[in-house]
Amino acid sequence: MNYQELAKKIIEQLGGEKNITHVTHCATRLRFTLKNESFVDDTKVKKIQGVMGVRRQSGQYQVIIGPDVNNVYVELVKHVNVKDISNEPSEEKQKIGARILDIISGSFGPIIPVITMAGMIKALLALIITFMPWLKATSTYMVINTIADATYYFLPIMLAYTAATKFKTNPFYAMAIAGVLLHPNFASLKAAGNTTFTFFHISGRLVTYSSSVIPILLSVWFLSYIEKFAEKVSPEFLKYFMKPVVTVIITAPVALIVLGPIGSFLGDYLVIILQLISSNFGWLAVGILGALMPWIIMTGMHQSLRPINLQMMVNPGYDVLILPAMLSANIAQAGAAMAVSFKSKNKEMKKLARTTGSTALLGITEPAMYGVNLKLKRPMIGVMIGGGTAGLYAGIMGVKAIALATAGLLALPIFLSETFLHAIITVVISFVTAFVATWILGFKEETEDETTEELVTEKPILKSEKSQTIASPMNGEVVSIKTVKDDTFAQETIGKGIAIIPDEGKVMSPVNGTVTALFPSKHAIGLKSDEGAEILIHIGLDTVKLDGKHFESLVKQDDVVKIGDPLINFDLKEIKEAGYDVITPILITNYSEFLDIIGEEGKKVVKGDKIITIL
């Protein structure tokens, strides 16, 4: 795989580097925050060789690469200045649930490898002690165990840094607050039998914050507001000294007295609730989670389970719910993909299924899920059957994880307890059940001839034998695209064309063709003419923020339209009064397939007048 070429193609399809405000990655996905997602055609991104799939989730545009994601990321950041832009605010407003999920995902994503490292070391150490119990009394054991424990003990400091980047506050202030929570002075007070301390006659509860999650997330959230306050009240000539002092001297006591204990209380009661569920409905809960885990992963909700995992490792010290369910679901992905590799008649699919099925056995499931099972649809039913069946068994037998890692064959030592044999049986049940279910259900796939034909038709063709004309979709004044106050349009990053300053809020079809994209916010629509031109009509600038308000769509995706058919109505007056520029770019996005795009600028037009000629 040419990682450099893949990175360049991804950037190009996402609207260029100026449309990317932030990028990070997890084990299998590149996670982008874009200025405007409406520029992006999911189909074109999916067709890039090396891309397994895409997801739009929680304000992120996620490109699924697989195990090679880090190599692609390294090449990608050479072209996108992540350091300079990572703190820019996203232009899309997030709902509170999506925002919380985004914070959890963004805070845990960068530290997952080190948490996995610690979990694997603890699991392997437990395996070694099983056969060499005398080692536990040696300093060698103490050193290795400390290497693993250090990650968990100082987890709040790592979370402080990553959470600060999500809350857009100074990460070193955040780490200082985490250091206060973990300071040995408070640990010594608690070890001496004290339960409280006082600060200016205000009593605070002593809490152990090592390995905790919620207290530091709440504290960094509060810090982000105090830093803004300190910025305002600090005189310019004293700001260098005064701002950090004001920020930390206010945040630290509030974290110790209010937010830390609240976070600890929430974490403790969350574990109590999970223990009640596990005690009374554990077998059923693990089965349901095992069946639904693929869909939980697809929505990104699995990120919200990580704090729960960590809390359970601290108290009660093991997990009988989430990791057993993940083990069941992950191995089921492998079983279904392997069934496809044996049954498929398409050589490319056989190879892909075999490769991704192998990585799924190790716990990296997205390539198998998006590249094979979800693509062929029915294998996902097999995955749910396998994951659910194995999950029920794991729940009934009380399969227990004693450390954190990505659930798969390599991480089986994390289940090393009195139920280890049942963990192995869970793996067998999951794989075999998913394999057999997928084999029986079957699947519909493209033949190699169909795949070849699709690849041939995707190649750019110069359609220069006959010119095409694009009619005006609205009444107004035609202006140069370079006058648009948005570089993504003005620099023709995503297409060539013109812009119209509309006189009324009606958009009609400029061609005979098909609706290829209609964005949920209704501010933009994509069309493909019968002659092959791909057209984007983008009503106004930044109007995606209106989230559909003042817009009414009159068609849906895949509708066939004729020139003059109404597409969208919008309230021109209300949008203007809301402070938005209503200039409307009209672009030919596949301009590279043609000899030239000629716009008719500097004139008033009515619906149906010629505005673009394509050669």
C-alpha cells in the first residue's frame, strides 16, 4: 500500500487541507473534524483503494483504514498542519449527547495504546505467576508490576492532557490540577485514617483519585471556563504570571472540594449499578451486548464504555460484563469473515475476507465489519447470532476479565482467572456459530466481471465530443466563484463553476438527471446530469449551522429530475437576518473529466438561463 498516495487522495476528497480543522486516529480509523462536511462525497471516499469505509459520527468524519492507520496518519500530517489547527473550533454545533461522546472519544483515543500495554503486561504477568508462583516474592516482579500499574495510577494526568485538547484549554494547567488530586500529601492523610480535610474552614472529603476518570474530566471542564475568566481579568503586562496563578488557584480547591468527590461518587455508583445488573441479569446482559456490540461500535458508543471499564478495574477489580461481550462480538466478526473467505467466488473478496478475518481474531474488527460483513449484509446477522450466543454462555459462566486490552486471541491472558477455560470455550462458540450461521444464510456478492466493469467505468473519461450546458437553478446575479468569501469555494478546491446571489428562495434543477446527494441540513444538494456532469448547489455560506431551519427539500436522494423541477425552497429573508451570506456556489465537482468549464459571469439571470458551458 502506498501510504503517501492514499493520504493525498483522502485529503483531496475531504475538500483539501483547508477544510480539515483537526485529525487524529484510533486503532483503525482516521478521525477528522471538517469545516464543512457537505463538500464530501462518501461514495468517492469509499472508492479510494485502501479505505474500508466511512462514518459520520459526533461531529467527526471517520475514514476506516484498518491496522495500517498509523502509517497513513504519519503521511497525512505532513500535508495537514495539525498542531496549528487542532485548537480551532469546529463550525458544526453538536448536541449535548454527541458532545459528551466526542469528549470521551477524544480523551481516551490517544491513550488507548498505553492502557492496552499496561493491561497486556498485567495479564502476561498473571500467566507467568501461574507457572512460577515464587516470582511474586522477587523485586523483578515488583518492577514489572509497577511498569503496568503506573499507567493506571497516573491515568488522571494523561487524561488531563487529552481532555484539555478537547475542552480547548491549556493542557499543562490541566496536568497541574491532576497532580494536585494525586499528591502524596492527600494519600498520606487518608492512609492515616482521616476522611476529611479543611480549606479556609471549608470541609472536603478525602478521595483516592489514582486510576479515576470522571473527577479529572469534570475538573478540566471547569478549568476551561476559569482559564477564559483569568484571560479577561489579567492585565496585559501581568498576564504571563497572573493568568496561570488565577486559573490554578481557583480550579484546584474546587476540584478537591466539589468536583473530585462528585466524580468519585458518580463513578462508585455507576459500578454499583453495573454490579446489580451483573448479579441479577448478568448472563442476559452479556448476551445482548455481545449481539449488539457491532452496532454500538459503528455508532461510536463503545468509546463511552472505556471509563466504565477503568472504574470496574479499580472496584471491584474485574469485568464480567463489557469485555466478555466484546470478546464474543470480536471473534464473531472473524468467524463470519472467514465463512465469506471460504464461500465467496470473488477472488478479491476471498482475499479481503481472509485478511480482515485474521485481524478480527486479534480484536481489530473494523476492517472485517466494514470491508466484508456489513458490505455483504447477511454476514452481519451471522455476527449477531455468534456474538449473542457466545455472550450468553460467557454471562452464564461468569467469564471474568482482570485487565484491560482489546478483546481478541492475543489478549486472552486478560481473562486468566478461575473462568479462563470458559473464556476459551466462549471464543470457540463465537467463531463456530458465526461461521456456520453465515454459511447457512449465504450472501449476495458482485461477480468479478461486475467488479471489473465498475472499475473501468470509474476511470476519468474526457467527455469532449459534445458540449453540455447547465441552466440557472435560481433567479439572481451571476458572479465569479473567486469572489466567494470561503477559500474552499474561491480556490476551486472541490469544483469549478460560478456563484449566484439569489433574488428569491427557490432552487430548481439545472439539468436532466438524478439527485445524488441531499444533505440532512437541506442547505446543499448534489445532482448528476444524464450527460455525466456532477453538480453541487450550496445555498449560502456556513448555512449548515442552521441544521435545516428555513430550508424545505422538495425531492429526495435518487429522485430523477428534469430541468425546471423544484428542488429546495428556502427563506431568503430569514437566512439573511440570521447573519448568513446567501451567495450560492454552483460547482462541477468532476471537472477533471472535461476539457473546460466556462461560466457566464457578470449578468442577471432567471431560472433556466444558461450559466455554465462544459466542453
